[in-house]
Amino acid sequence: MNTSTPRHPPRSEHAEQSAELLWKAVSAADEGAATQLVLGMLDEGTDPESVLLDVIARVQARVGEEWAAARISIAQEHAATAINDRAVAAVSAHPAARTPVTRGRITVACVDGEWHGLPARLLAEVLRLRGWRVDHLGAQVPTPHLIGHLHSTRADAVALSSSIATRLPTAHAAITACQAIGVPVLVGGAAFGPGGRYAELLGADAWAPDARTAADHLARGRLPRPEPDHQQFDDLPHLADQEYTMVDRNSASLVRNVFTALEDAFPAMRSYNDLQRERTAEDLAHIVEFLATALYLDDEELFTWFITWTAQILAARGVPVRSLPPALDLLARELKDFPRAARILRAGTHSLTTAPFTAAGNIA
């Protein structure tokens, strides 16, 4: 395979048809059919990069959409993701994907706490196809271990992936640590926001919206070596008010206090069974975690997006979302001495009260 002139990807219609066939196999939990399909495409001469990105990645995006719409369960989502991961492995082992190393060395990893490993794996395989020597470290890589690996390998760059916005404080620490030893960082994943807005805020050297764009960016030349004296809090001077630190450290007590008070503010909760009460506690924990992240970034839009998305997820599952505004009010009372937190919570409540609701109290 010529790495300087890759084979052309299939026509859009062909990719769509192949993605639909793969979706049928994945949704039926038919690993054999899924693997046979991608191997057959490679045998027919389809570009391996296109199989990875135009077919497997497209199907994986659909898996997430189907879960969000409550059309598949968490178990089905996990099974589908596992089959897609094995399809990626089948592509990487095929003779058509064997590419000599013609470029430098790159480490690909997910930030600590990020368990969505498939996007990083797709990037790693695409970079190998483009001629890079790739160290793929997988999901949930603790920053000290990442830095130790970089010391021993002298990578030209690090590609960090994160899909969950609440991992951004950890991502920031990882970015800064990599740069402190002179290794530039390219980031990607949904966590970094529309247009990579948080990538720039957190001082990343580059951002890419997808694996193909990331590979193209790296192919244009090496990322410049970062300045070694850059400090993490230079990017976010608002952290001096300690609001993020206090909310993050006291998250468990905040969840406990709001949960206890919510029974009076939302009487319907008194009739919840044990599973419903457990789910409510989990939802409150996520709310506090996203509030802390919004404080870290000083970005209320992140929180309003999350709280609206949460309402939509609950509505899709037939769960009343009327408990969300009282929960935010109770949390605001707990944090009455924190002006940035109060502002963000007000914005979240406003986003809920201005959304269209059905008669059952769900978002229309």
C-alpha cells in the first residue's frame, strides 16, 4: 500500500450501504456477520481507512444515537461497541492494512477516567495506515503512567481522546504534563466541545474533530515543541476563587443533602422504589459533576447543554423530568455563597423552564 497516495474511498452510496449492513449485524449481536462484512470489503479492494471511518465509525455513532433515544439498552450498546471493536481488530490484521513505518512516533491514549476507547483506537489504526509508528495505550490512562511512557519512547506527539466533558480537568492536567516534558498534544473527542472550543481553552497544541482530520493535520508537519514553563492555571485564572475546588471536594455531601431534601420538594419521589431512588442519586451525582466541570471551564453553556440533554434522555425513557428544576434549586441553596455556581445553576433552570413540555411534564 502506497502511504503517499492512498486508494480512493468508496462512493458515498457504497459506504452508506455497507454501514447499513454492518448496523444490521451489530444490532443483531452477530459478530461473525460483522467481521465477515468488513473483511469482504477489504478483499474487494476497499480502502482500509474508509472501512474504519466511513463504515465502522459511522455505525458506532449510530449506536450512541440509538441508546440516547432509548431504542437500545445499555447492554445492547455495550455489545454493539464490543463487536465494532473486534471489527476494527479484523481490519488491522488484514494484509491490506499492512503499512511500513515512514513517519515518526505517536502515542495515542484516552485521558484517565475516559472509558470510551473506540475513538482512540480508530485514530491509532488510521495513523498506522498513514505510516506512523503508534503506541496505542487504550482507555483510562493515568497521567503519571502516560508521562513515564513518553520519557521512555521519546514520542513526537501525543494524541489524547476524551468523549466525556467531565474528564476535562483531568485532560487539562495531562496536556500540561505532556507539554512540560516537551511533547506537543493533539486532542479530539466530543468532550472538547463544538469546534474544539475547550481544546484551545485548555492549551492543547492542536485539535481535530475526527480521526481523518487528525491524520491530515499531523501529515502536514510535526507539531511545534511546547514551551516548558507553561503552567496549568495560566489558562484558567478564574480558578483562583476556589469554587471548582470546593464543589469538587464536597460533591458527595452535596448529592446527599440535595437527595434528602428532594423528597419534600418533589413529593412523588416518596413512592420511588429502590432502583428509582438509586437512579435519582446517580442523576444528582452527574449534575454536580457537570456543575464542577462548568466551574472549571467557567462555561455555563456546558451545564445548560448537559441539563437539557439529561431531560431529553429522561423523557425518551418515559421518566418525568419535573424533578430537575427543584433539584437545581436545592443545589443552588447549598451553594448560595458561590456566585459563579449560582449563575450557572440559574442558567440551567432557565434552560429547563423555557423548553417545551408535554402534559406529562416531559420535554416535547
